[in-house]
Amino acid sequence: MNFKNFKIDLSNKNKNLIPQVLTVLFILLIVIYFTINVQNNMGNRGISFGFGFLSQESSFDITFSLIDYDGSHSYARAFLVGLLNTILVSAIGIFFATILGVTVGIARLSQNYLISKAAEWYVEIFRNIPLILQIFFWYFAALRALPLTVDSINFYDISYLNVKGWYVPKFLWTNFSLFFYSLVIAIISIIFVSKYAKKQRDEFGKQLPTFYISLGLIIGLPLLTFLFGGVSLSFEIPELEQLSTTVYVYKGGVSIIPELISLALALSMYTATFIAENVRAGILGVNKGQKEAAASIGLTKGQILKLVVMPQALRIIIPPTTNQYLNLTKNSSLAAAIAYPDIVLVFAGTALMQTGRAIEIISITMFTYLSLSLSISLFMNWYNKKMAIKEK
């Protein structure tokens, strides 16, 4: 009798697998068909396929790079420059979009009429204007209206803003590695303190001052490296130099190009509107009785938001916010519209036109964006599981 049941269960399992196997086979057939078709067409036209061009000299310059680069470097180096620039603007956008989105989302639920309406108007305006137009506004309208180099906006004689970009001091470190290690130790310590505080709160109802402990660790440990570890920090201030009668440039410091500023502003402000709605929906999704119960035991509004509302709201907020992070990363490809040297402009643009390796370059670019998106998705899925409410 048991043997017969086993055969029936196995049969049902096979029936469920058949559609999946057929789907995979169908996809494989399509991939094989197009691969053979591409190979035949390339062979007929005498076009070779390969990635050897990556080691060839690129022979073009890039206006903004996080690593050393000039025209004598290879196409692989140019690809790396574009990739790092893409990651940079995406990371800046995600960081500021998250802060702004959470702030606006909470503000939309404020009891203050002016704050609530201001947040609502912000969401409605920036959400409904196409992103490319916002990029153009910041680049062609806002930043192009800034003064020339000689008339730069002066921020306390240490930073300057003009039509060519934002010039800020450059950090010059001594024994930076020691400072970095102290920062890593501080962050690890904060994680352990947070876990211990959570355990104390869950088991004994004891609330530890985790904020002040964390603040002390993140400031105190690096500060000790300055006092006793030989770590020092100085600044290289940008200085205005006159090259000719009408030509002025800033030497020293760090130059943040207007293309990066425009793109980061547009991506952050546009994506923040969607994150704000996710936050608002998450908070509204928490039962009102939870807030009333928390208030009845003497918790302040800030404690209710931090300890009761947000932990429950996060399970609603995180999944759609992950989608916005992915959208922001992919939307950064619009950088080519204002000549920001991201991977699309540098590699899928200039490098493609010079080499003619369309299939190879487009394939690499597509795989790069796929890898970036999957990395963000994996991290956010891990964070979502970590923040999920677990029943005991």
C-alpha cells in the first residue's frame, strides 16, 4: 500500500515538472537559434567575434575618472572607468533618495498642515515630470545659470561653485589605514551593541541608549587614532589661478563636474518621490491599535515610530523600495544625454564607435547592468529577511 502511494506521489511530481522542463527547453531552443543565426550572419559578412580588443589602446580621453586614465590605456581600463562612474552616481542617488524619501514619507503623515501639503506637492510635482526633463533642467537651466570661474560662489574661502562645477577641499591623510581599521571596528562594535540592546529589550523590556553608545563608538575610536595612533588629516584648498587675460582655473582640491551634480540631483529627487509613497504606505499599513497600545504604556511619539511602527512598516516598505533602487541604477544610463562619462557613454558609445564591436560591447554592457541589479536585489532580499518579523 505504501509502495503504491509512493508511485502516485512520484507521478504527480513528474506532472508538475513537465511544464517547467518544456519551458526551459523552449528557451534553450530560442537561444540556440539566435546564436546560430548571429554566427552565420557574422561569418557571411566576414566579421570576427572576440574580446581581444579590450587589451588594445583606447586612444580617447575621459573628462571624469575615479582612477588614473588617459588615451594610452586599454579599452578594458576605459570600461572600468565607466563602470566606477556608474556605481558612483548610483550610490549617491540611492543614498540621498533614501534619506529624502523617508523624510518626505513621514512628513506626508504629519499633523502639521503646511508640512503635510508641502510634502504632498513635492511628490506630485517631481513624480509626474519625466526624469530626462529633470536632468535637463538641472544641467541646462539651474547649473548653467551659475557664475563664471572668476566670479565663483565662495563658501568660506574653502569651497567654490561655478558653471564648471563644484570645487571642494581634498583630504590628505597620514596613516589612513589605521583610521580606516578603527572605523571598521567601530561599525562592527555598533552591530554587536545593537543586537545586545535588542535582546535586552525583547527579553527584559530594558531600553539601552544605543544611539549615544553608537555615536560614542563611531566618533571615539577614530578620534583615538588621531590622539595616539599618529593619524593626521590636512586639506588641500582649491586656489584660483589666472592662465591668461580671460582664462581662470582652480588648482588643487577636488572638482565635482556639473554633469555628476545634475544627474545625482535628478535621480535622487525623482526616485525619492516613489520611496516616500512606499514609506507612507508602510506606516499606514501598521494597525492603529499598535500605536495606541504603545502610547498607553508611556512611549513618546519618537519611540513609537522607532520601536513599534517602523519595524512593522519595513516589511511593507523594503520590497517596493528595492524596485526603486534597481530603477535608479538603470536610469543612470540617461547620463549619456548630458555627457556624463558612465558605462553607456564611455563603453557602449565611444568605444563601440571606434572598434565596431557592437555585439561584444553591448553584451558586456547588458551583463554589467544585470550584475549590478542582481547584486542590489540579493542584498535587499537579505536585508528584507533580516528585518522580517519572526514569531517566537
